[in-house]
Amino acid sequence: MNPEYLKSLRCPVSKKPLRYDAEKQELISDEAQLAYPIRDGIPILLKEQARPLSAS
């Protein structure tokens, strides 16, 4: 994922920056505790498509 592109993305729920998890191909919102999938190189920034982060 292009770092410059990543800087421009925000969580649609919290409006905070996202961090990239290369292993899982997800964008993580620590604030909203959601993980947004990346499919075919395209971030899917829809709350309905995000998975909740497990409490650990």
C-alpha cells in the first residue's frame, strides 16, 4: 500500500487515520476497533464490511 495514499485515508466511523496490516491485508482503525478489508488492492471503507477487532 502506497504510504502517501494511506495518509489520505480516514476511518469513516471515527474520522481518524488508519494503519495498514500487510499480513492480513486490512486497514485498522484503533479508535473504532474495526478492520477494513483490502480486496484486489482496493480498500473497502464501509462499516458494514469491516470486522470488529477482538479484545486482546
